[in-house]
Amino acid sequence: MATIKIKQIGSPIRRPESQKKILIGLGLGKMHRVVELQDSAEIRGMIKKLPHMVEVIEG
């Protein structure tokens, strides 16, 4: 299965708890952290909920 690299570009400070939980679910939580995850519909949906806080580097 294909992979996707995601980088956190926004701070979780003063964000709703649901957005913080999505970041933790993606394996993020600190600024400029990069994770590589399998490209799936669930991961794409999580990214779509946080377009102001994450960016897709590859995939």
C-alpha cells in the first residue's frame, strides 16, 4: 500500500479538543514533526479536517 508523509504546520494551542485528538491520532502534536503513514481513506479524512494545521509532503 502507498504511504503519505504529513507535516504539522500549525500549533495545537487554543484549538478545540477534537482537533488535538486528531493530531495525536496522526502521530503528531509538536510543530514541524513529520510522520509517514499508509495512505487510506481514514487518514485522508483526518487530514481534510485539519487543512490549517497539516500539509501533505508526499503522496
